[in-house]
Amino acid sequence: MPWKNDPNIWGAIGAVVISIMSGFIAMANQLAGGQKFSWLWLAAQTVGAVLVGYLMWDAYPLLATKTWWPEFMTMPISVALAGHYGGKVFSVAEKLFRRKMNIPEELA
């Protein structure tokens, strides 16, 4: 099977695994801080971690060529940080989008 030898497949799988592990660490910290558990919360946090981690894995080759990108931010570190902040990234993006588009809070 040709897909078994494709390094992009294994890189993406590795990014997903790293994202899930980082996401679970973030969730454990939230639970320890008093967050109430629910299956919906768990699913949303996991999907957020995987999506943001995968997006970082995909964007890393472009980001790494920028002069402002820190040298120590290797792909695994970048993916792990993205997975750790997964769900929070969407909250911040939503707030910035609403502010940019002048959408009032009560309509959100």
C-alpha cells in the first residue's frame, strides 16, 4: 500500500497524536482548576486541540521560513503548543472577528 510509505501521512498522524496529548494536558489543568466535566466539553476540547494542532502542522513549513520565527520552535513544539491552546484559539478568534466586523455581543 503506497500510503504506508508517505511521510506526509505519518507526519499528520504524529501531529494529531501530539495535539491530543497536549489537549488532554490542558483539559486536566482545567479540571484541576474547577472546570465542570461534561462529554460535550471533552469532545469540543479534543476536536479543538486536534484541529489547531493540525493547522499548525500544515502551516509550520511556511512559518519556519520567516525571520521572526524563533529557532527553538521546532515543528513538534509548535504543534504541541497549538494543541494545548486548541479550544482557546477559537474563542480568541471569535472575539477578534466580532470586534473587527462590529458584531454586538448580544447577537453572538
